[in-house]
Amino acid sequence: MSTSMPTRPLGRTGHQVGLFSLGGQGIIEQANVEDQAIAVVHRALELGVNYIDTAPRYTAGARESETHIGKALKGQRDQVFLATKTHDRTRDGSLKLLDESLELLQTDYVDLWQLHNIQHFEEIKRIFDSGGALEALLQARDDGRVRFLGITGHFDPTPLLEGLRRFDFDCILMALNAADPHCASFQIKLLPTAVEKQMGIIAMKVPARGRLLSSWTPPPEDEQNFWSMATQPGTITMEEARHYVWTQPVSTAIVGCDHPGHVSENVNSARRFAALSPTDMRAIEAKTAPVARQALFFRNWAQSE
């Protein structure tokens, strides 16, 4: 097994990114766990992880994800490509969020600033209208507070395609997991366009918060959100989930971690990665069919009903 993590180009950014990147959810977004959250980030840095993703909305109520990452990166900011987001659709609201993000992250710039969680065409219209969030992205890039611009989503590929048509974003963060082909497939409908545009492609929702994994036990129904109900364990292993996504033409995949051991597991999996055959890919997709709805709880199921 290789002792270093394989890397791929992050689109046209010039950054060579590791197959596994650290997501700012998991323990990092939780409250009253500062030491544990910082330990996760430090373990990632020790193992050569060079991309960290966060957002203002990754929080228990006080912007914990950005706060923890900022503290963990103190003195080590130059080791990572740092990404955050705006969920505001206006110029002024987005610039306010960015100023707060920079303060919490303890940096004077982020490498990638992204439009967070695009779901509907109405959002695209607001973003591109006069006074919309795109003006904030362009202003922040021009004044050096951000280096690259991106767009993200996991609900419906169609509005994201419209965003790519209207503007030449550097990167896209999209939900891609082994259940993806079963509903509003980003792999089929969105990924080819991102590849054609030579974008940095970041995958998320790889294990679907555990719902894809055979090792996961659903919590009692009265402890679950109605929109993400799960009634049975998943059907594949975490190794299958990661390697399925890495076999796609993505730059990297972000995964949230609950402790430093999870970071090590993801890095070791990346070190032993070998692309799956088409037959193996189809077999994994077939295994996910019985749990597709719970594994794609974030997807627009109205499209398939």
C-alpha cells in the first residue's frame, strides 16, 4: 500500500488535491467539542489532507464548524485549500457572511467561496439578478478575499446545470454516492457537463450520513426527521461507498469525521484505491436499490414519483 495519498487536479485551479478531503460536518460542526474537533483537523493535516470544506450553516447554532477549523489551522493555514460558502442569495448578505467567515476561520482569504445548496430555479434567478450573490462572488474575487468561485447542491441537478450555463465557475460540489442513479442522477445529468468544463469536482454525501452502510443501525423512528426517515441498515461497506465515488471522474470526495480514527480510515482507503470495473460499479448500484430513498434523503424525489 502506498504511504502517500493519491492526488488529482482540482480542475483549473492548479491545486493537486488528495482523493479524501475533510468535510466540516461530523464532530467539527457540533457544540462543546472544541478539543475533539481540533484533533480531527490536526490528524487530517498530519496525514497530508490538503482540502477542507466548511460553511456558515455547518453549525449547532454558533458557526462551530468555521470556528473550530479556524482555531485548528492557526499557524498552518498554508497547508490546505480552504473552502466555505454563502447561503444568502444577495450581494450584501453574502458579503456579510464572508466577512464573518474570514474572522472565524482566522484568515484574510479563502481559496474557494461557493454558492451553498442550490435547489430551485428561483434561487438561480435571484443570484444572477442585480444585487444578487454573484456580484458578491465577483467582488470578493477581485479584492482578493477569495481565489476561486464555486456552486454546490444535492437536491436537483437541473438548476445547477443552469448555473453552469450562466457562469464559468471554477468548482462544483455535488452529491454523488452509490445510490445516485436511482433518483435525479447527478452522475448522469450533471457530472458530464462539469467534466467538459474542466471544473474541480468535489463529491459529497458519500455514505449518506451512514444510511448506505451495512454497519449502520437506524435510530428509533421518534428520533428521526420525517424527511430523512430510515427503516433499515444500508447494504454496502464504507470501502465500497468511497471507491465507487472515487472511480467517477471527480477530483476529491469530502467526508465528515467524528474522531481522528475516521480520518485515518479514509486516508488509508484512499491509499489503497484502485478503480472499480464497470461490472463492479453496476453491482454496487444494484445493492443500493433497496435503500435508495434513505440514501438519497436529500434528493428531489418528486421527479421520480
